[in-house]
Amino acid sequence: MAPPTDLPTRIDHIALIGNFLPRKCGIATYTTHTYAALKARFPDTRVDVWAMDDHPGRYAYPPEVTGSIAQHERSAYLDAAGKIEDSGAQAIWVQHEYGIFGGAAGEHLITLLERTTLPVIVTLHTVLENPNDDQRRVMDALLRRAARVIVMADKGCEILRRVHGVDVRKLAMIPHGVPDRPFADPAAFKPRFGWEGRQVILTFGLLAPNKGIETVIAAMPVVVARHPDALYVVLGATHPNLAEREGESYRERLQALAAELGVERNVAFIDGFVEQEELLDYLQAADLYVTPYLNPAQITSGTLSYAVAVGKPVISTPYVHATEILAEDHGVLVTAGDSAGFARAITGLLEDDSRREALAQRAYARGRTMIWPRLAEAAMEQIAAARLARPKRIAAVAPTPAFEPLKPDFRAVERMSDATGMFQHSILSVPDRRHGYCIDDNARALILMHRIDPLDESVRDRWTSIYAAFVQYAWNPDRQRFRNFMTFDRNWCEEAGSEDSNGRTLWALGVTASEARDAKYRDWARMLFDETAAMSFDFGSPRALAFAMLGAAAMAEAYPGHILSRRMLDRFGGELMALLAESRRPEWEWFEIVLAYDNARLPEALIRAGTAMGRRDLIACGLKTLDWIDARQTAPDGGFRAIGTDSFGRPYADPLPFDQQPLEAQATIDACLAAWEATGAQRWADAAVRAYRWYLGQNDLGLPLATARDGGCFDGLTPGGVNRNQGAESILALQLASCAISALSKRAEIVAGPQRAVA
């Protein structure tokens, strides 16, 4: 393979994911040597190594390792995805092997890759002919995500096309890399190991039952009878996973077999994990190299590649990699488990010097095509091609000079509702009756009925009555709580809903008492609020407190002398400020040590409470925390980026970008409008508009979530695109956001600032 004179596109920075030394396994060795080859051949390219870690804290990784990923911790994959995405890397190169990634069949790797936008190149160290269901599912996802797939044998390409239907244009065969050493006479190296005068047959690798060592030990009596000085050397530590399960019992069984056959003086076990240079010395001291592996599907063997590279005559079972690399008389193949066949092949080569020398020369010549610099060049060509093939976004649509929000549209809400209330979920745009109803969505729908315009008044009255009836029926006086979930056949799933759902219901009641178009609904809402709101004094959830405060602020605005509402605002405002003081750090101006959902509702509650109570301290605290969360919801290009659900529950950690939900944009719009009303500062109106544009496609993926033709809204942004279901929460978030922005547009002149492209 001739070295390329120029790459099709410059690659300055890649992320390399795989095991890494000092972890003791073949993938760690391969990834480490791959890194070294890349740096040697392309010294100006930055290579960030992300080491898969099966025992966090056990390995002292070298400075070349940028970070480690705890194998079984999904959160570690999410954290790595964010860091890789923000690092400036132009591509990700994954070394894939079964068993080194967490989750079913390694599915945590997919979690990481789907949360980056970078092109992915994957090297498959094993390709299965008959994957199980999980293996097929995960491999299919990996192959879909990968722009280029590298295998080390032509058979791997054939299997991927036949089993997984991979486009041949994505596939590349790049042989296992090998070191470059001069050809040498074994006699020159034997004294180092005390092997003078011995005819040495060598097997190297982590010791495990699938290596077929028993086959060669069983052949040794025949070999020794004709060559008493023959020595079979089994070099390598016991595989760490096997040693963890049963210690050295497998090695001891092999030693017992050699003693039983009377060849214990002709079989040597060297227990240890040797570094590359020492391994090459062992290989060059051997007369023959044998790989008696039992698995015919093995598609890669680094030890076989190394043996060929230094010019060893090889005797092997016909597994995939061996049949290809030893083809055209580059080695000898023997059926797996055939001790007599191995005895014939070994004695035949030991007794035929010219044949052995010819095989050695042919093997060495083949090895020159596989040296590490050639691998680095071939892999970098694939990385560059993957980057060139990266899909381009649809051309930008020029923004209109003045901002025009979507008109509120009730059709999708009506589609998701029946005579009982609003359904929770949908399958695409069709209501999914299996999941029934919840008070959260019906409370939101009730708020919408007071804010949406235009709407026929008879339609408004009908649906206000339905959503209000759901809320009324949800009240459980015995438990002094609202129930939340109801099945399609109108059976409640619990006697008391969560604190957050109860807080949201009080919010809807306060807004209804303040904003309902008909006095009959205002009177009903005030009566039920007065009957139920005292339960909020038992709340501990910060969001439940904030929701209840929003309802109390609406009550206080409509009924200035309402004592219960003022008590709630005073007490809960103090509790939120106390939570802030407890969690605050210099870089963390927030009420909790983690981020969660509906984040902007907490500062909004303080701003609206401060406005209702004339409390400047509450307003100031709300503005400061809103400024902090707004900064964390701003993408590098200045657009709105909702706090991703992957971010939830990570103490004092920067947010992750996915999955983004419509609820967050609506909460931000409402909070920014509260700040604008309290301060008159244009920056808050601009921030509200920026969050609203997220629905229209000015987001990380350049994809609109709003379906303007019918008032619908997709359920969120995932790394792979939009979630095309249209549940109640998402539809209501869009419609309430449209109502809020429409009202703002009527009260202030909104001038569009610099905008991102809309895909």
C-alpha cells in the first residue's frame, strides 16, 4: 500500500475510543499501538484517547489518555459524549469488541455515539455470523451510525453485507497493524531465553480454553519422539476474566496434561503479559508459530499478524483470519482439534529446512504490507472520506425581518381530547388510549383555554368544562390530594398524585380564577383553590413549590387581599431562597445541585411572587437565577438549547444537549416574559423570542418541532432527529408558548436579531 501523498481533507483532531494500556487485553494493545502509529505518521494531528474502563480506579493511565469511560455506567458515556462534542474533534474512531462496552450487547456505546454530531469510523474486531437478538440490534444501530466500517479480513465484509445488509461503499478492509523489524535467524535470539539447541514452537496470547492449546500438547509426544529437543512454549498470562472466575486452574490443567503425556520437559509455560519489544524477541527466537484456535469464525488475531510480520512459518487452524493471511502458501492449515495433523505439520517443517525458510521469507514479505504506518495511512484516508461524506444541512431559509409567531391553533389539542379529558400520549399524531389521562396535561389544557385566541366561544366553553371537570373529579378529599393518572376506562391509578402534579393543579386553578373568560369558571376555580391549596404547605419538591407559587401569584393578582395566596408566596419564596443558599457555589447559581425538568419555572415563580408581593429581593433572586439557567440553555452559536434529559441527576455538572423537550422552551418563554414585565429590559423579550424560535427549527438539529398545518408539536429533539410522536405535553407547550409570544408581540415591537439557519 503506497503512502498517500495528500489526504482528501485535512484531519487535525480525532477522538479514539477503545481499551488502552496498562489494561491487559488485545484491544488495549491494539488501540495503544494505533495511537502511536497515528502520532508517528501524522504528528500534527491531535488524538484524544478515551479508554474503556472495566475497573475504574485500577489502571494508572498514561498522559496520552484524555479520559476514561466507566464501562457499566451509562452516565459516563453521556459525559464523554458531551466532552468529545465540545472538544473540537472532527471524527470519532471506535475500536469495537464484544464485552468491552456496557449495557446489553454494548448498547451504552450507541448512547454515546448518538449524542454527538461527529462522523464515526468503527473498526470491528469481531464480526458474528449468528448474532443473538441484542447483538443484532446493537450492531445494526452501530452500523447505521458509522460513516465508515473497517474490518481486518475480507470475510468480515462479506458477513456484514450478508447478515446486516451494509452498503459495500461503507466498508474497508485494513489488515491488523504490525511492527517493522528486520528479518532474523532464530538462533540469534535463543540464548536470551535459554533455548540454545532447542527447536522452538511458540503460541502467544492470553490463555483461555478457546485457544486450543490442548491440541498441540497432545501432538507433542509424536513430535518429541522424532525431535527430542523440541520445545512447545505457551507464552501469556491467563485471560483476566478467566483468572477472576477460576484463578489459574486452567493453566494447571494444561500442565497436568503435559505431565500425563510425558512431555512436561518439552512444554514450557511462561506466565506474564509481555510488552511489544519483548514479545517480538520471543517470536524471533521461535522456529515455528502455531495458532490452534477452536473458533472458526475468529476474524482477527493480532498474535498471528505479529508472527507473520517477523517472518515466522505458521501452522494454524483455518479460522477466518488465518485462511486469508496464510493463503497462497504463506502458511500451513490444520483442522481444529486434530492433534495428529498438528504433529505431522510440525515434524514436517522441522525436518525440511528449505520449506521452512521459504515460508518464513514469504510471511515476512506479506508482513511489510501490514506495518503500522500503512495502517495509519489507510485509516486516516477512511476518516477523511467519512468527514467529506458527512451530510450537509438543508440550505438556510432567510429569516423575515420582523418576527411573526405561529398563530395559536386548537386543532391538535382537540384531536388529543375526548369527553373525559386530554390523553397523555400519542403514536405519531394518533392518541394512544393505552396510557389514559393525567391531571398534569388537563391542568395545562385548562390554562390554555383562558389564553388561546381566536377561539369560538362555544368551543372554549365546552372544553373548559371538560378539563375543569377532570380536575374536580381528581380531588380526593380523604387524602387531601389530587389524583394524577387515570386509565381510559376512567379508573384512577392511585389515591394521591405526586407533589409536582398537585402543585401544577393549584397553578391551573389560580390562573383559571384569574383569567377564565366566564365568571362561572372563575368562581369554581377560586372555590376549589381555597379548599385545596393548604396542602401545599406540606410540599418539599422545589418544582411543586414553584407551581403552587405561580397559582398563588395569579390569585393574588386577581384578588389582592387573598390571605392564603400571600402566605404561600411569602413562605415558599423563602424556601426557594433557602434552597438556593444551600446549593450555591461560585459557578452554580441554582436551587438544587442537579438540573431537572421545567427548570425556568423556579426563577419565574420568584419573579411573579416578588411582583405580586412588592418584594424586590424575590425579584432580584429570580432574575439572577434566570440569567444563570438562560446561559446554560444557550448553544455556542447563540441559539436556544433546552437542558437535555441526559443532564438530569448529575450533581454540579454542565448540561448535556439531548434529549430536548418542548416543555423547557415554554417554561423559558414564560420566565423571560415575567422578567421583561418586571424590568422592562429588552434582553428578556429577546430571550423569549429566541426560545420560541427553537420550535420553528432554530435549534441544534435545524429541524422544526411545530407542525404549523395543524397546531401539533413533536415530542422532542433526539440525537438522531425529532421524536415524531405528538403527546399532550408537547402540543400544549407549543400552544401556550404561541399564546405568550402572540401577547408579547401585541405589547412590544420585537426586532429579530442575528438568527441561526433553519433547516
